[in-house]
Amino acid sequence: MSKSLYIAEKPSVAQEFAKALHEAFARQDGYLESEKSVVTWCVGHLVTMSYPDKYDEKFKKWSFDTLPFLPENFKYEVIAPVKKQFKIVSGLLNREDVETIYVCTDSGREGEYIYRLVAMMAKVPDSKKQKRVWIDSQTEEEITRGIREAKDISEYDHLSDAAFLRAKEDYLMGINFSRALSLRYARDVSSYLGDDYHAVSVGRVMTCVLGMVVKREREIRDFEKTPFYRVLAQMDWQGHGFDAEWRAVEGSRYFQSPKLYKENGFRKKEDAQELVRFLQDLNPQEAEAVKVEKKTTKKNPPLLYNLAEIQNDCSRYFKISPDAALNIIQELYEKKLVTYPRTDARVLSTAIAKEINRNITGLKNYGPTAAFAEEILEKGSWKNIAKTKYTNDKQITDHYAIIPTGQGLQNLKNASPLVLRVYDLIVRRFLSIFYPPAVYQKIGLEAKMDTEHFFANFSVLTDEGYLKVAYKGKAASANATGKEAEGRTAKAGDNAGEETGADGGDKESEENVDESFLESLKLLKKGSRLPVHGYEIKEGETSPPKRYTSGSMILAMENAGQLIEDDELREQIRGSGIGTSATRAEILKKLFNIKYLDLNKKTQVITPTQLGEMVHDVVFVSIRPLLNPELTASWEKGLTYVSEGQISSGDYLKKLEDFVARRTNGVKAANNQSILRGRYDYIAQYYKKTTRSKSRKKTSAPQTPKA
């Protein structure tokens, strides 16, 4: 009797497939077997690319004579610690009674690669039927659907090509560039630090990330703070006091004056004091409303979580690293609580949108948001979700957004508090999209005193909308909304110097008021007279760019080096990132492990180490394109084109090998160590005391920037 073989990526996933098949399985060594089926598993990667010395013993020694290393045929080998499981899997793949193989590794490029390597090394005969199971969660319904709708594996050949190319790319760049740069520069770097020998480790993605962090650190160092002085008038309207900010608009005595830093601030305090004296001499001490604008604005629920977005929020709210966040979400996925975590999409597919009520129904049993799930089902607000921006098949490549399945809630009983918080974050983001926008009543005031104009903006939340279910964490942004903002009366100009950027720009201040103040403001109209009780000079200064946090770095990587705060703008350029959702956290982790970057675990702020900056400059003078986010993203985009069948793997590999050869030969011919010595001296001044010794005395660790 012929049997079907199911091969999963991990033992735990294999167990879920066995449960979903509802067959009487007996446990064997490395697999499960029933009368009709066999279920086995990899343990992550079972096969890897061979090191150069497996091609020829001469490659074991690092030498310019053997570079560039560009093999015509790549070699692979079974990973030693998992040889036993490979032998078991290989035997099952070739069993005569196995007629159909269901590939159940993770649904993505890396999962495809894991299986294809095993199949290649096991020499699976063409006579076997091989079908690809593609699922979005580990619930029984999804597993059953995935098996039922499994496609012939040949439909994923382009994805497989991209997976092999990605590995070859990292392999060729890593080996050639790391060897070449180490041979040329490593002794100088190590000698300068007075440390043991440091090989120069570089990679297609990680070196680009290092470049982003170093560039930001140097922008901060080079930034010159500019002080400025704002004038605020303390006004009153029907017993409610507020501050209004002066601006030098047309008609002002200071319009386009060189004394101004910007239209709302002076370069010198004396000039601000001069304006205050002029205003104090006016009689009466009151302002006339010359413009009153009243409008209602709406704020829509944000798009759903993809991996980068939730890693960023976990960094902001819980101060955990992207790697830790991914581990938690993977745990939730394996416990059937959420859908597949390694996704770039932030929307639902049309198919899942049609039956999304199942997920919501399950959440009626999740206490913290049960009432919201009940309300959504009662009002039927889920029925039209397929017609909104939260559903878009064109924005989905492998998987839709991370959402709760509504199942597996029993697994929360033994979950840690942190896991519970991350799950709650996902649930609330999901339920938010079924609620209407938050509604704000906003009033803008322009008042005049003689030739001078003052401005104030007021806002009150009149309808919570989705905010009543949205997560209300401690990491409220400067534009806090809803109940986070209520009760916080910000005076005009309070954020001066705190929220200004490198260009000296500042965010428009907005005072959040209560209902009674709003009612009185509704009576405010052109010509209204507002008593002025005094003036305040508010000192501020421009602020340098902010350092990356582990979360904001993940977002910057997703957006090709740009730290884009606007939710919808990020979505517009999605797909042009550095690395992938599956690899970004691991890349950051590696940079921390090799001491090129330092992570403040309390704040999640990232800074370069002295060693990291030195390596950056080594790359800058030798293989500068590795530091370019746009170029690095273009390589990733090229892999996407391969996976979509738009360009051939042969063309891509040829371009890759040409790039590696040219840049490696460039390093071989370089003679710029003397230039770098000056750079090392420049870098050293920004770090704590570093031991330098010709004997290369070992230091405890590469130093991080002075606080």
C-alpha cells in the first residue's frame, strides 16, 4: 500500500500535522507512522554550503592568491550534529512505498530552501510526487486546507531559485570580502586596538546596517545645537487660560527679520525681550480674534501588524529586542494563537476576510477584549472588511498580516506576562480595524495685538472609535491620542527644542482640552476679545537626529534605510527593504555578538563600538557600495524578481559574480592603510580609554561611544 510522507521543519510542527490527519500514528525513531501516512521533520537546516577547503585544501589558508573564490559548481554537505536525522529523512524520502511527498516546511523562501537542500542531497527520484503545503497558521482547519490545496512543488521553483541565490550571495560576499578585507586591514585594526587578532567580518546586509548606525552616530556628533527663543502670550477665554504662540507673519514688525531663527522664534533672547516690552506697553492688554477655524478630523485604525511593525512596537512598549519579539511571536504561532509571524504584509487576503468572523468569534473567550469581539459580531462590522484598505491581495506575497486565530487560548494559562502582553498587542491591533475612526473636534485660533499675531490650536476627542480597543501602552508618542492625551494640557511651545529635528523644524503644538473648554471655544468667533495676563519667553534648541533603537532599526531596514514614521507612507514603499522579515532580527543579533554594535538593553538604543566604526571605515575606503542601503535593497529586490520569474537565476548569478570579482580585486590592489590610520585616530577620541600596545594586550571588549 502506498503512503504519503509529510516533512515539516520542526518536530513540534510535525506533531500538529499528525494531529490534523487524525490517524493512528506510532512513534518511530525520527518520525511518526500510520497505516496511510508517515510524518517526519527536519531540525531547521540539515544541509549547508561547504567551506572553500572542501573544494581544495589550498583554500584553507587565507591568501590573496586564491581570491576571488567563485566556484563553478557549489558544494553542499550534511551538518554534522544532525546527520542522524538527515539519514532518517533521506531514507523516508526514498522509501518505495512513499508515493507522494507533502512539503510542510515553513511557508516562505527559507522554508523552501531547507527542503530543497534535503531533497537535493537525498537524491529524491523524479517519479515521486512532491506537493507544497502553504499555510498561514497551525490550526487544524488551516493545516487541513493546506494539504487539500497543496500544489505541485514545481510551481515554487522560482522561489527555490531565489532561495539558492540568496545563500550563494551571502556566501560569496561573506567569504571573498571578509577574507580580502581581513588580509589587507585586520592586523592594523587589531594592532591599533591593542587587542587579539580581529578578522574583518562583512556581509551583504549586516555591513549596510552597520553603515546606517555609524552614519547616524556621526550626524549626532556633527550636529550643532542652535538656541532660539519663543514668545508666548497667556490669554484667557471665558475663564479658561491658555498660551498662544507669537509668529512673525506678514505685517509684523519682525517679518523676515534677520533677528529671527524661524518665524516663531528669535536667535537672541534680547530680541525676544524687546518684543515682550513692546507688547506690555500696549493698552488695553487684550487680543482680537482675527481668524477662527473649526473642523472635525478623523483618525483611522492603523494597518495590521507585519513582523517589522510588531518588532518595533515591542521595542517601544516592552523594551525587548527584535530577536526576543520574534521568539515570542513564534511561540504564539506554534501554540496556534496567531498566524505566521515572518510576513511583510499588513493586510488580509480576500479569502480570509470572508471568514474572519471565525477569528473574532474565538476571541469572545479572551477576557480582556471579549466585550469588543461581542460588539463587532453583534454589529456585523466585519462583513465589509474585504472592501476596505485592510484587505488587499496585491499587497500580499507569501502571507497575510499577523492576526490572532481565535484558537489555542488554553495555551495562555501558563504563558509568561511578557508573552501575554505581546498577544494582547496583536489582538487589539486586529480588533481595531473593525471599529470606526476616532473623531476629534479641532479649533485653530489666530489673534492679533497691534501688528503682532498669536496662534493657538485646540483639540478634543469627541468619539473614541477604535481607540477604545487599541493598546494604550506607556510609550505614547508626541502625538498621543485618545485617553493617553486626555488630561494632558500641553502649552503652546512646550515641545520647543524637544521635538525639533536636525533641520530645526518643529511639530505644531496642539492643546488637548476638556469638554467644558470646548463648549466655550465654540462661542469664539472673529472679533472676539481675549484678555492677556502676561508673557513668557520660552527657550529651546534644535535637537540632533535620534539614535536608532532595535525596533526603529527594523523599520528602517524594511524601508531601505529610511526611518519613516508615517504609517501609510511606510506601506507605499514596502517591499524595498534590506534583508527580509525572517532575517533582520538575526542580522542585528550577529552585529551585537561580534561587537560591531552595542545594544542598551534597558532602552534598546543602538550605538556603534570603536571596532565597529573602524570596520565601517575599512569598508568605506574599499567596498563602499556595501554601506549603501539603496544598493543593498536593490539586491533584495532582484531576488524578488527571480522568485516572480521576471529575471533568470543565471542572469542574477552572473551579475553577482561580476560584482564580487571586481570588488575583491579592488581590495587586492589597494594601498590605503595610511589614510585609515588617521581615521582610527579620529574615531578613538569619541570612545572611552582604549589600551594600545604593540604587544596587542587584550581588552575586555570594544568600547562604545561616550555618553
